[in-house]
Amino acid sequence: MKLLSVCIPSYNSQDYLHKAVESLLPGGDRVEILIVNDGSKDDTAKIADDFERRYPGIVRAVHKENGGHGDAVMCGLQNATGRYFKVVDSDDWVDADAYPRVLEALEQHDDLDLLICNYIYDKVGVEHKHVVRYGNVLPEGRVFTWDDVGRFRTGQYILMHSAIYRTQMLRDCGLNLPKHTFYVDNLYVYVPMTHVHRMLYLNLDLYHYFIGRDDQSVQEQVMIKRIDQQLRVNRLMLEVDLFAVDHPRKQAYMSNYLEIITTISSVMCIKSGTAENLAKKDALWADIKANYPKVYKMLTRRPLGFILTKNNALCRRLAVIGYKISQKVVGFN
């Protein structure tokens, strides 16, 4: 069995794929690199096949019809043979200094549910890169449970970039990422939390998250165009029963995450400026109130949730201002 399977979902990734794969090759035989070619129309398939030819037993090229990012991740998970599983997007890469230390830690533990590292917002044109760390809330360098977890700050949460899961746990948790849907990375780090018990946090800047291209899915105008997909992910997150979560600190963390995603969905609807999308925001909150009354009560007890349920210009303006402040503080988008 390999120590770590790394899935690289790849769609028309010819301009970035080399850097992602080459950053992972120093893992040697311990690591399985799964390049999942998601029906690309450029030279991604050729690049993947060439890496497999040059690094047999380490790189595997998996070719499939286009199904979107989440479908490519699920395909990687189905093909993985490693004890642990990580996703590295094709335009991102791992840090040369942190990577071997992470592999060493994984070798020392065979029963973690989740290993967490820092990630870097490697934003185009920004000299000082924002690093997301967890030292204020997670114990460092030792196995811990939710009993040991502190209080996450607003806007602080575990992303796909910071997560390495135990492969079998990820398969057992019921994760099912929908096809042809952006923003499924939120489901990837939300749904499995119900099964996460044993964790390890390494205060290492492992993952470089390349951000700032005009066509990137997290750019606001792109998000607004894809608001239906954002709302779909939001609704799928609501299907997880927060009030059945087995630990109060885990429940608090997941509640905060759900609040963040619901806020983003709502604010993108507001920022679009269209009556159609404002109606979609109102429909989301009406669905929450009707189908998840406990969640609705929880969210509307908080300032942003309360404001977002009000259908007037002042509250919409206040919600956008609060969102912009969060962008500055957290450093996303």
C-alpha cells in the first residue's frame, strides 16, 4: 500500500500541470500521483501519459469523460491505493520544504482521520502572501480529538488545501460530490467532518493556492455567473444534520462553516444586482426556514444571518459591507 495518494483533477491544464506534478515527485515511491484527466481538449492527456511513462509506479494517468472538478475528485478517490488521500488542484503546488516533513508525519501514524497543514494564498501580483494557519485553535504536532480544539475565528476554517484524509474514512463517510458543479470543495471538507475524530496539525506551509486569474472560479464575477452552482452546494451542505453531530465543538465548527457559505451565497446574489438573484437569495432562506428550522433559528441569531433575511436596501448594503471587511481580514478572493 502506498502512503499517500494525491489526486490532481485536470481539465485543460496544460499550462499548469507540470508544476503541480513536479512538486509532488520528491515523495518518490511512497506517493501515488493520480492525474485525473477530466475530458480535456488541450494537451493535458498527453502530459499525463508522458508523466506516467517517465515515472511508472508513481504517476498514473486516469482518463475520463468530462464531469467537473468534483467528479474528478471522486474518480481519484475510487482509484486511490494510498492509506491517505489529498487533492492538489492542477494550477497549485506543494512546498518543497514542508512536503517531506508531512510525509514523515504520515509514516508515523496509520490511524489519523485528518492531517491539517497551513496553506498560502499565492495571489497574482501580491508580494506578501497571506498564510492561513491554525495554531490559535489546534494543538501542534500531536494527535488530538475535538476535546482539544479551540474556537475558530470568523472566516477561519479548514479548506481542501489544508486537508489530508485517511482514504477509507473518506470512502465511508458518504461523500458524493455532484457532477458539473463548482465549489464542491466546500462539501469535500464539510461532509467528512461528521466522521473525523483523530487529527494531527502540523504548523507547516504546505499548499500553495494559486489565486487571482481573471477566469478563476473564486473571482466574484465568475461566482455570480455560477450562482446556481454555489446555491446547489449550499443546499447539499444543509442536508448534513448538524444537530446529530457527535461533539459540541465539532458542531460549533460546522455551524460556523455553514454560516460562512450561506453568507457568501446570499452576498453574491445581492452583488449581482438582479431581481432574479435576489429572489434566489430569498428562496434559499425560505427553504432553510421551512425545512431546517433549527438551523434557521441558529443562523438568524447571528448578525449577518439576521441582516440577510431582511429584504430591504439598507440591510443588503450592510451585508455587502460586512463581506468586504471579511475579505480584507481573511485575505480570500
